Amino acid sequence: MDDVVIVGGGHNGLVAAAYLAQAGKSVRVLEKLPHAGGAAVSASPWEGVDARLSRFSYLVSLLPDQIVSDLGLNLALRSRAASSYTPNGKTGLLVERTPGEATAESFRAVCGSLDDWERWQRWYADLELMAAALAPTLLEPLVSREDLRACVDAVARGRVWEQVFERPIGATLQELFDDNLVRGVVATDALIGTHASLHSLSANKCFLYHVIGNGTGEWKVPVGGMGAVTAELERAAREAGARIVCDAEVTSIESDGRTAAVVYGSKTVEARFVLSTVAPSVLGRLQGKEVHDEPGCQLKINMLLRRLPALKSGVDPRLAFAGTFHLDESYDQLETAYLESAAGHVPSVLPGEMYCHSLTDPSILGPGLEGHETLTLFGLHLPASLFEGRNAELRDELVQRYLDQLNAHLVEPIQDCLAVDAAGRPCVEARTPVDLEEELGLPGGNIFHGELDWPFAETGDEVGRWGVETDVDNVLVCGAGSRRGGGVSGIGGHNAARAVLERL
């Protein structure tokens, strides 16, 4: 009998496996795909093209330094040259990584004054204080709402808690900033992978996790792509003694709370504990329960370019695309896209954001690709229901529409910059929520496995000591669906491992 069987070999499962194996426990990881890594992998999607793209998840912020240190991971995470650029007709809003005079002048050009720039600086200074106070608690047992508020209030003097945790983020942004474009740049962090109005607290939860990562909220580029992150986690787990079995799809889990039986293929393995990295709804089905999925809402487009296109604004594309390039993401455009998609319609204007990995990390481009660049686009407010019955058709339509919207800001069409594969086809691929369910097993293509949760325990909230517990004592959730899960963080894996080690 194993001490622990982990269902799913994504990054959280590998984190849990490494911690548990390093503690001397017998661990078996069962992964249905031919390789470990889940959605955090690198791959070349085009025939004869040696470009190792972060095919699904693509940036790192929430992975704590403590996990990297504890597991002895050899990782390099690089800062991008700019934080963001948002085109706006003949000009655009440039936010430097360390904001200075260029950022101030950009705000003046877009807004007509420096008022929003001054408010921006105060707002993000407060968010940094909140992040520094809150991030360490993510690797500790859950605290109460009251205790977490006291932690935040102690550093941010009470302002941030109400703005982030109690009032809809849309109302906060409307109060803080005058300019519609500035509001939208801030608001996008509340909507990545989340289908919600900016006047819903669901958006606040998404915003919170996007601005507290590792105590700074900075989103960094993993050198070597996301596959380098999971490769290091797999190495740490295997070297510690964990067994990782691929092509091993689990079909059922039975447990009496003391021991569990996990079936995969024609085999059954017994364990004292089962950790699940799959979505809670998938876990429920494996246990024979009636459950419902919470579908995802995004489109991911990967591209390889022969060169970056020039911008009509005259801004250096190596700066504009190094950070997050916001495409049609003003506050009003974001809210309109939500309302249209919630009503069952494809948004009339598609909000999305892009960045160029290879500007920060050229190592992902192999021989013969000198001068080439990657481009990744993440489209918002495209729920899975829109793709039902017409996935391929709508996918192709949306790719063309996004490229056309981008072209409105370019000197030359992006199509003229695309590289081609060995068969002469443009190097463009897209993945919808339907595709993510088919390829990765994410129910409804939800990248968070469900709605994100607040990182605290409410009064009467039955989430357990670590936020990983279920209604079966020895079956724990350790993936994105755990409390404080979501994103490439390893936090769910860490916390599940800690919960097990307290009992073994």
C-alpha cells in the first residue's frame, strides 16, 4: 500500500509529490497523458518548426520563492521590459516595469493630465503593501476573514480591504480613475479566465490573485517556457523517490476515510491518502457522485512571427509587445463584451491581450529562427457555451477577427509577419474551452477548475484547516480547485502535502 496516490501529474501534483517523497513517504502519481505537466508544458505546435512555446499557461507570478527553495528547483524567471502597452488611436498608454517619466508622459498624452497617473501610483503602492502582507499566508493554514483583514489593515491602513474584498472592483475603478482606458488596463486582471461583470465580486477574487503573487504581483517569463517549470518539478519529485506513471487514466476512487482504492486501466492501487489535482467536478465523478461543471471562457492563440510588426503610434514594438499588449480592453469594452457573451452572443468587439515571450527569453527559439518572435494572445469573455456545436468554425472566425483588430494598430498586417511551417502553413494555432476539455480534461475548459475562492475561511465555512479537505477524510484536493488554488502556483500541492504530513 502506498502512503499517497496523486491523481494527475500537473504542476500541483508534482509539487505535492516532491514534498511528500522528500519527507520519506511512498508516493505514486497517476497521469492520464503521455507526459507530466498538465497545462504547464512547452511544445512546438507546428511541423518542422523548433519553437518551444508555453502552449497553454504562459506566465508565472503566484509560485512562491519558498516552494522553489524547499524543493531545490533550478528555475529562472525573468522580468519583462515593460509592464503593459495599450494602443489608443495615434497614441497609447505605456506602463514601464519601473514606472518613470515615460509612463508619466504617456498618461498625460492619453488622459490630458497627470491626475490618473498620481492615483495609479497610490493605488498600486497600496496593492503592493497588501500583497507583501497577504502572500505568506497562502502557504499557512487558513485564517479567518477577520484575521486576514487585520493583516491587510495593519499595512494598508484600511483602504484596500474595502476596495478589493467588499466593493465590486468596477465600482472601485470608477471611483479611483477618470479615464476609461486606464480603468480598463487595471480591470483586465479581474477577468483573465473569469466570466464575470466588473460589478460582481467574482471579478474581485480574480483581481486579488493577479496582484499578490509572491508578495509583489509581478508576472514573469519562465526561461525555457512553462515546460521548464514542470520539468524541474518532475525532476525533484523523481529524485526524491516519487513514482510517476503516465498513460494512466484513473477511472474510479473508493475510500472509507482510512484507506482508498484507485483504479486505472486494469490495475487497482491502495493508499492511505488520495490527492486529486483534477477539477473538483472530475473528482466527484470518479467517486460516483452527481456533479456539475463550471465552464471556462477564454481563447488562446499562439503565433510565430518572422518579425514584429511596426505600430502606427511609433512606439517600439520590442517594448510594446514585451509586456502585456492590451487589445480593445477599455473599461466599457470589457463590460460590454461580458454582457453580450452572457446573453449568448459573440462579443461585437473582442477584448484580448498579448505578449512576446521570446523578447524576454529567446532560448525557446531553436536554430534557424534567428530574428523570429513568438506572440501569444489571450482572449476574454468567450464562454464555452458559444463554441458548442461549432467549435472549429467559431475558432477560425475568432482568430481572423482578433488579427483584424490587431491590424488596426499596425503599419502592416500581422498576416504579412507570420512565419510558416514545413508545409507552408501560417504558424498560428488557437485553443478554445472545448479544445482544452478534449486535450487536457479541463471540464468546460475552465483554467481555474471552477470559481476562485477568497484566501480565508468564512464563519461556518467547512473548508478544513488547509482548504484542501473534502467530505472524505483521506481524499484531498491539491489542484487549482483547492482553496487558494488557480494559476501556476504550486500552492494547492504544497498545502495538500502539509495536510497529509500532519496526519501521517
